[in-house]
Amino acid sequence: MLSNRSACLFAVVVALTVSEFLTSTANARQPNVVFIVADDLGYRELGSFGQERIRTPNLDGLAEQGMRLTQHYSGNAVCAPSRCVLMTGKHPGHAFIRDNKGTPPEGQWPIPDSEVTVAELMQQSGYVTGAYGKWGLGGPQSSGRPLQQGIEHFFGYNCQGKAHSYYPEYLWNDEQKLMLRNTPPVPGHKGLAADADPADPRSYDEFKGADYAPDRINEQVLQFVRDNKDRPFFLYYPTIIPHVALHVPDEELAQYHKLGWHDPPFTRTKGGYTPHFTPRAAYAAMITRMDRYVGNLLRLLDELELSDNTIVVFTSDNGTTHLKDEVDYDFFKSVGELRGLKGSLYEGGVRVPTIVRWPDHVAPGSESDFVSGFEDWMPTLLELVGKPNAVADGIDGISLAPTLLGGQQEPREYLYREFPGYGGQQTIRVGDWKAVRQGMKRGKLEIELYNIAQDVGEKNNVADEHPEIVKQLAQRMTEVRTPSELFPLPPLD
């Protein structure tokens, strides 16, 4: 613990550092912001985070040029609620969207007009805003659609269900459908033909299309940068990779076919997404393809001499999928030593690889184990661009600017997550202590307790040894949330 005098000196030093930074920012053109979100990318699926089988040279280079955040948490354990936390700065106990909920024929349950997004605040701060990839926060005619929530140009999938296919019939260009050259489109969920031979690679050709949607999205990302190179821009790039189905162009697969992984086919005998003859190679190739897209973007920033004045953030919306037959997470050691996968509030479901680069501001080759989460990006980005007072009221996030700029900051008071899906779950982390509830829809309120510093794999439940800590954390889990009628968390709501 700091003494009172040391604490005061520490606060003065941090305040002076941030004040000097804000002054310099105000006197220069505001930095651009590029925020890239992978879809279902595990904590150990980048080379810079320990991956040994999948090639990610561009993202590894980004880590060498910036800071790795080694204890950064996605907004939630699945797509839509995680993105809601990111966009609104509210943790899952206050966020409007707390689980996936579709609105047929297309889209997810919408965030209302009353919600203030980071895109709206960036727009009000003088930024042109664009989003490219998967939205998932409101259907095409709803209050949550991108152009209603601070995005000036949108290109990609409005609906995460539609994004299960990488060869769809169309993508959204603002609020118009852009038809693709996939005739017919490749479904995200379909089995082999009844007379197909699963041992014949040609049986899988029907799941290959002509117009690969991520290619088209990346082209639009690059065009947005070119079009707005002379003004500050906020580029939100929620790529759909590597979420299944396993769809990837053959040319990307070739490098992994040469490795002789003896990859058993995924034939979809138990359901799931579309089959693939070499699923391990396909999954690795998809991540490498995503890395290639990031490289295209980083090179363009270099060519346009924008890199030095652009904040680049890369992260993932949750952990690796739990669909073992399609994604062999043991083979890839996708979450390493962590417990849990997508859909789980154990570490492997929500701790995600995160990189921040900003030349001359964020130290190259650095890392931080400061506990942080998706709710922190709204206040962080606004402070970094010199608009700290623009932050919306009622958010739960804290600014990570002191950490990113090389200073120290007091540990956060707590990090809270709840998720009514996958049986009903609730967690809170205070310091190194993490309380976990599972099976809440079955009426369970028992708490598991882990010391993350000593047991990052959450193998040893020490609740019986620390009843007072359990009691304190149980009370905090009640105090820090508000009930939701749309997304109740039984038996609390």
C-alpha cells in the first residue's frame, strides 16, 4: 500500500503526465483511431500471445511496435452482449444487451436511441466514422442499426446469423443491399449431399463460393482510409474471422496443407456449421487471412504517412469456439493454460489477446497486466484524442490512458461480468480474487473462488478456505448490477 504522501506524489505525477499529453494533443491534429475486433479468436491464437502453429506475422509485428494487454477482458462470452459493452462503456450488469437474441428475418435485439455509443461521441468530437464487418446490435430497420448509432458509413453484415456464411447472397452498403457473385450463396449450416463420399475432397466443393465477403470488406476498409486521409477518422473493423463456418479461399489453405497435419475431415454428422475436408488447416488459414487483412491496412497507413498519428487497437469479442469437431482448440492450444471457451465466464471465454500501437506514445515491445475490459475503451479513446470530457454519463469503464502512455494507475475497483446464456453465469474480479457462479438457471447460487495470480487456470476452488472473501464478493455481485427484463439472470431477477 502507498503511504498518504506517496499516494499524493503519485497522483500529481500521473496528473502532470496526462495534462502535458492532453495539451500536446490539443495543439496537433487529433489522432485517427483504428479499432479491430476479431470474432471468436482465442487468447493464445496469435504468435505474439504464444501460438506456435498459426502464422500471424502482421499482428505479431503490431505487438512488437506497441503494447500487449495480457489481462484484458471482452465485454461478454458471446458476440452481441460483448459488442454492446464495447460500444456503450457499460459492463454486462448495466448494458442493455446481455445475451444473443435474434429478430427475424435479420438482425439482433437493437440497442435503443437512448444508448450513447463511442461512435456517436467520436462523431461529435470531429471524427468521420465508419464500421466494416459484423454489427449485431440491431436489425436493418431498427434503432440499433449502424447509421442510427453514430456510424456514417457501414459495410458488411448487419446480422451475426447471416455472418455464419462467408459466401453470402449480399452485404449491406450503408442501408442498401449489395449483391455478391455467389450463385447460389453458400449456407452457414448444411451437411454433405446424401450420396457424397466424405473421404473425397471434391464432396466439399459445394461449400466454396466465388465472392469471399471478408475480401470485399477489407477493400472497403482501405477505401475508407484513402477517402478520409486528410481528416480524423474512427474506423471500427469488427471482422467476422475466425467464427465458423470454416470458409476460406483455397490459396490461403495451401500453406497449411503442406504441413502434413493428418487433419480428419469435419463431416457434420452431429450438426454444426458446414463441413470441411481439412478443418485444422481451414481454421489456421482463416486466421492467417485475417492477419493478411490487418497487414493491408497497416501498410496503407504507412503509405499515406498516417501511422504515426493513428491509434491502432486489436482485440477479440470472446474466446475460441467450443465446437471441438470444427475447431481443434487442443491441437492449437487456443486458450493455453486458461479454463473455458466461448460461452464461458471462466478466463478462456473472456480473456482475449489485445494489442495497442501508437508510435511515440505507446512504448514498442511493451506489455501490461493491468486488469481491463471492453467497457474501458470509450473513456480511453476519448482521453487519448483529447476529449476526456465527452465521455457519456453512467458508464462503468475507466480510462487506460495512464497505462498505455507508460505510467502507473491505481487498480480498478472491480471487473464484473454476467451472462444469462449457457446456463446462467456471473463473475466478479477484485484484485486477484475472482468469484464465479455457474448453473444459475438451475437455481444455483454457490460461489467458486479463485486466486487468479496463483491459479490462472481456475483449477483450485478455494471458497471453503476464504468464507469472508466469498461473502464480500457475493454482496458486490448484487450491488454492482441492475435487473434486466429482456435478459433476466435467474434466480436473481
